[in-house]
Amino acid sequence: MMRTLLCVAVVGFLVYGVWCHDDAQKNVALRNTHVEITPAVSPSVVSFAAAREQKGYVDAAKEAMAKGPIAVVALLAQWDTAGKTLSSGMEPAYDSARSLLVCWVPESHCTSDEPGWDTYSVVRGYQITPLVAGGDTARVDVEYQVDGESAEQGWNVQPGVAHWVVRLRRMPEGWRVVGTESQKAPSISRETTVRRGFVMQK
């Protein structure tokens, strides 16, 4: 009788050990598959300038394209909040780098241009979240904490949240933003509004 009870206890202990091991392995797998989300940060003109001086526009673009979708979107968001999208067509070096990162209509060999924007949002931060990634395509969401919207003489305070859903495709050159639905009006930081002389109206 005692031998039977001992055998049952040993078997039970072994089963419990296997279950705990499997559960631990599952937890490790979940941690390994967790997608890290970039925290919301205040757009920084200073960090943008430092990146430009160290690597140059084109080098920074090529590095992001090699890293992956998140790196491409993060670089575009950084440039955008620093006011570079508002300067499209005025800075050849920046325009060349940006043309590497985007391909609005792949079927037309990426010859399409982005519209000239006359409106913008003022943002205090943003968070980048991967939505879908698999193979050679990806979708990424950028959630902006909005402070206001452009007005005739500057900008008006209109707090809220806005989303930029970006489609990307891996091409021979690297990851690029694709599709005209990925286009959006500029989102600039408060620092950029001061630098450009945009006055807060109310």
C-alpha cells in the first residue's frame, strides 16, 4: 500500500514538473514574441539636427530602409515634426532622401510626388505601433497627441488624438512607404511653430 502511494506521489510530482516546465516555456515564448512599442516622446528639433549632421539625410534614410518598417516610419515622423515636410521642394538633399523612403505608386515606378500641403497639425508627441508585419509587407500606426490645427494666421488650440496608418513594402532598395492612402498633411512640433513664426491664435 505504501509503495503504491509512493509511486502515485512520484508520478504526480513528475507531471507537475512537466506542466510547470511547459508553462514556463510558453511564458518565455510570449516574452520573445512581444512587440516593443516606441513610447510617445516630444518631437525634438535638436535630435533631428544631430542626426542630420552626423549621417546626412541619405545615409539616415538608407540605414532606416535596411532596418525595417518601424525605423522608416520613425525617421519620417522625426523629420515631419521638425518641419521638413513643409519644406518639400526647397531642400534638395532632404528631398532626395525622402524620395528613397516613399513610393506612393509602385506601379508607376515611384515617379509620383506628394501633394504640396497648406495645412498642418501641431503635436506634442507620438507613439509608433506595428499593426501587421509579414513577408514583404507591413502596416504601422502612428498615434499623435495633437495640440492644435493650422489657421489662417497661425494655429488654433484643438487638443485631440490623430492616427497615421502607414503601408510599407520591402523592395530591392529596402523598406519603403507605399500607397497614396499613406500620405498625410504635416504634423509639426511646438518647437517648429516657434522656429517658423507660426503664432498660437487661441
